Amino acid sequence: MENNMIISVQNIDFSYGTQKILENYSADFEKGSFTCILGESGSGKSTLLRLINGLLIPEKGLVKIEDEVLTTENLIQKRLKMGYVLQGNSLFPHLTVFQNMAYCLKLLKKSDTFCKEKIRELLPLVGLKEDLLNKFPDEISGGQKQRVGIIRAIAHNPKIVLMDEPFSALDSETRNKLQILVKDIHQKLKTTFVMVTHSKQEAEILGTKILQM
């Protein structure tokens, strides 16, 4: 029988100093699902996301990506199969919008021509125009920065997109537009999305599954 789980977190313990954040924690994430991780501040939502991405190492237990245990040896290879959208402005300020968008493609040694074609193909998906490509992050709005971050996260066709409260710093109108946009992208790409949020309403709008912490 085929395993439909793309991410499996098994019996994890994790602490910051003496503060226990996760204890014997387990969760599974299905291929193609949009899981919203919901909970109060300090409940371990962002910690779980960082454990999945390998930014943090569990004290006990393991993380499996595509049925393979995440280790220091395969970490870079597994990370290149993921996209990451962070809270607020996580763009590289010294890179242009285009260079930010193409960042993961360049890590994969894609040619300039390939990068340009891929980015042009994705721009309509997030409602951005080509005249932004040569600008720097401090020259564009908060909503545009998050759209750029979304393209950076999906340009290399990752199997998993991780999002850590990506809209929390935005005004309600921009946040609502981006929620609709991300839901549309998920439905078109059929990629596995995992998003941290503290908003039950946002989780109900976007999630095919809600994971309460």
C-alpha cells in the first residue's frame, strides 16, 4: 500500500533551555494537503515548522520527509525540495526582486535564461508585473514583498511549501487578498502546504486540515 504521508513527525521532544516546547509529539502531513497549524503564542507552532525544515534538531524522535529520516547528511538535499515563506519581510535587501525570486533556482544551478522564463511564467500567478523585477525590496510595498516571497518559495517546484505566519504583519485588506491568492496557488500546483497561523478564521479559509497545538 502506497504511503500518502509526505511529512511524518514522530515522538519528538524539543526544549529551549529549560522550557519544554514539544514532548513526545507526533503528526503526519498528507501529500497535496494544506495543513494549517493553529495555536496560541508559545504552543510550538513555529518550532514544529523549523524542525520539519531542519533548522532545529529534535532532542528525541525523528522527522521523516518522503519516508526518509531527516539527517545532517541529507539536510541540504531535502531542504531544496521545500519552499519557505517567513513572517514579515524576509527578502534579501541587497538583491533585486528578480534575484530574490530566483534565489533557490540559482542554488540548483539553473541558467539565467531558465530563471527569467520561470519567473515571467509565475508573475501572473501572484499578480505582479515585470517592471518590479529590477527594484530592491525597500522600493516595494509589504504586500508585494510577500508575493515576491511566495514566488521565491515555489519557483523551484518544491514538493513542500512551509509558511510561518506569512500575512500577520499586513493590513486586513492585503491579508485577505493574499489568502485567496495562496489558496488558488495550492489548488493549481497540488503541492503540500504547511502554514503556521494564530487565526482560526485564516485556518478555516485555507486549510484542508487544521492541526491544533
